[in-house]
Amino acid sequence: MSRQIQIRRGTAAENDAFTGAIGEVTMDTTNKTLRVHDGETAGGTVLAKQSDIPEIANADYIIETQSPTAQNNYTWYRKYKSGWVEMGGIYQNASFSLGSGSTTETSNIAFPLTLADTPKIVSIADDMTFFNSHVINRTTTSIKIKISSQLPVSYTQAACNIFWSVCGQIAS
């Protein structure tokens, strides 16, 4: 014959006033829930019922990723179930010659995925403190960056890394 185990039980008010032993479980007969006690907290911790847990189907989450490697030109992305995508990369060793106060442009920096619209959120940075970098062209597949010299001297050959990222809705 099987054994029956019965745990302490009481109304919500009775449970709220009760401080159970460490690891003790009680039943709240008003709310039809269980409570776990730690020996210190009056009322213990209420355990959630399945109906209290939000549906995961309505949550947005990452469904696909890419890590930066030499084979993918050091680009990365995170694609979400909703179609939102965050992507970026490193335009490595951008090499150019800059005279005093002059500017130069990069070639198009290609995105690993195509966006539905031109990106509204673009972030760029470089590892050379005496250059200014800013985006001069955005498309659904790439960005182009202009680099300006802030120094009074000329560089015949300069190289820097440009770090970029964009966010937007993925093309379907």
C-alpha cells in the first residue's frame, strides 16, 4: 500500500504570519499555491503556478548568430525571432594617406545580412585618436565611412581599425 504525505496548510493570512523551518513547504489554501520557507522570512516564498508564468511564444529571443572570423571579414550578428538584427565588425587595418586636414573614404563595409531599410542606428569608432570617422553613406547592405585628419602633419601611410555596428529589421 502506498503512503500519503500531508504538508502543513492554511489560508493566505495564516501562511503570511507563519515562519517555517528551513526547507519546509506549506500549502496556501486560499491561492492554491505552495510556499517554501527559509527559517527567517514570514510567509516564505510563494512558488509560481504554471498560469502565472508568461508564454515564451510571445518573447523575443536570439535564433541565429555569427562570430567574427577572418573568413567572414570579422563581422558578427545576432538575429532575433522578431526579425530584429544587431550586427557589426572590424574594418581591419584601414590603410590610407592623409595630408594635414585632409579626408579619405573607406570602401563600402558590407553587412553580413541585408536589412529591410537603411539602418537608423549606426555606431563607429576607430583606434586612432587623431582621426575623426563618420558615416557618409548607408544602404541596406553596407556603410561607407569618411576619415579626417586632425593633425597639422601629413601621414603618407596610416592604418587603423574601424569598429562598426548597426541595428535594424532584417529583410524577409
